[in-house]
Amino acid sequence: MKSILSLLTVLTALASAATADASAEWFAKWPEGKDPASVGKRVAENFLPRKFRYETDPNKVREGVIYPEVITWYGALTVAELTKDQALTGKLVSKFDFYLTEEGAKRINPAAHVDYRVFGMLPLEIHRINQDKRCLDLGLAKADAQWATTTPDGITTEARYWIDDMYMIPALQVQAFRATKEAKYIDRAAKTMVSYLDRLQKENGLFFHGENSHFYWGRGNGWMAAGAAELLLDLPASHPDRPRILEGYRKMMKGLLSYQAEGGLWRQLIDKPDSWPETSGSAMFAFGMITGVKNGWLDGATYGPAARKAWLALVDQLDENANLKEVCVGTNKGFDEPYYNARPRTAGDLHGQAPMLWSATALLR
């Protein structure tokens, strides 16, 4: 028995070493100013002084903090932690203090919608940093409210079967699992992911924007790539849904390889060569691939070069103020190609800033 355990220990160590070697080959020796610590710090500091949309648009006051602000804040916190930048961490945590007050609570939208429930992942991350029970209670309230009612197959009734959901729902439930280690939270995330994989994934590994919107929108698919990678980071090896989720994730990553443009990005409509290269979806795909290579879920020789190429292409799209350019603005489901290709592009939109931070964290882990 001892010899078997010793052999398993050796094999595990060899596998870990091989994964580390693959990561070192593709995710080291960056050109000056393009390393993840430098880039991540620039993008995180870009977020710090920003006002929230409800502060700048009088028509949005009642809406409160919105999901792109939440997920960018989360990314900035993880970059600060991984770079051991305590000053940056302190500033990002202090920025949240207002929302723990009676007045600030009015800017947390109570709507039963995935775009507002995801707010809970932010206080859960802050609780992980400073053990503030107020943050734990606030985050868990959002996670549990999301499961107040369920469908016959056991997932939240807030599920819309839009591919965007596959970041919003699992990200919140995974954060609740990280905070509590209670299996119900990771089970919720896994069950939802399996349901969406079974219902929406196509033979080429990609996903339509929605069941009645038959287009492979870049950022829509990006939500899936990022959500699956985030879930797999914490989904136990013994979990019964892990093989199905890993299968769907790998199928997607394989499909994406063939559509990466020469410059390193993916397009607004992934499978359309005449569609424009778009950065927010590309950053989400980079996060998914980097995470897969570094954790041994993807073959480094196959996916490492693609992920490195994507990261460098994305860094080249940052302006002098760390605003990511060529980001598609917020987009509803569309029903023809011109709708997607005509969507405005902008620089500094938080839909792009957030996954740029996530990709930096994937490289830093």
C-alpha cells in the first residue's frame, strides 16, 4: 500500500512539474512592459478613480452598481492580491465601504436577475481578504436568493439560456463556495453549467448567443469560456459533474483555436472572417486558455502559443491610460449579422477592462 501511495505521489509531482514547464515556456520572458504584473497593475489602477454609472447618469441612479463594475472590481482585487500590492488592495477594499452603509445599500440592486445578483461575488471576495462578516452575509444573501426558486431540473429560475449567464451564475456560486466550503454552492454552479452545455453547445464547440439568436458572438462565448475556467478552478476532482464540464470546456477551446485571427485576437462574430477583431471576448478566451494550460487541463504545446499570442495582442490594444481599445459595447441578442458587426466599439469599457484583469491573474497564479 505504501509503495502504491509513493508511486502516486511521484506521478503527481511529475505531472505538476510538466505543467509548470509548459507554463514557463509560454508564459514567461515577456517583452518590457507586457508582463502580467505590470499590465495588471495599470489596468487595476485605471479602475480605482472611476465613478459608477449611477453617479454620472441621472437616468441610472435607481439601477445602482452594474455587473461590469462588479467584475472589474473583482479582477482588480485579485491582481492586487497576487502581486502582493497591499496599498492597492487597501484602496480597492475601502472603495466598497460605502456599500456597507444604509445609504450605500440603496445602490445595490435587489432585482432577481443574473446581472444584479452577481454583485454578491464582490463582497465575498472582500470577505476572503479581510474576514468582514458583513461582506460574507451580503454575498451569501445574493447567492441564496438566486436559488429561492428553481426549475424542475434544479437550477435557478433566473437562468435565461443566454450564454452570458454562464459567467454570471457560476461566478457568484463559486465565490460562495470559496467563502464557506459548503457543497451546495459548487453543486449549483456545476448543475447550471451542465444544463447550459447540454442545451446550447454546438458541434464546433461554440455557442449561439441564445436559443433564438443563432450567432457565435465573441463576448457571449467569452462569458462561457471564463465561467467554465473559473468553475473548474474550484470544482473538486471527485465531483460527478466535473468530467462533463471539462469535456465541454475542452471542446470549446479546441473550437476556438481554428478561429483565432492572425493577429492573435478573435472576431466579433467568431466564425466570420470579415467581422472585426474584438478585444473583450478575446481577453475572456485568453483567460480560459491560460488557466487551462497552467492547470494541466489543456496541452501546453497546442494552447500555450495561442494564449501567449492573444495576451500580447491584447496588451498592444491598451492605450497610454490602460484603456483597452476595440471593445464591443453592451449588446442584446441580435437576429442578423449586420446587427453585431455594426455595434459600436469603444476604449475603456469595463466589459473589456475586466477580462484583461482576469487574464493577468491567470498568468500570475
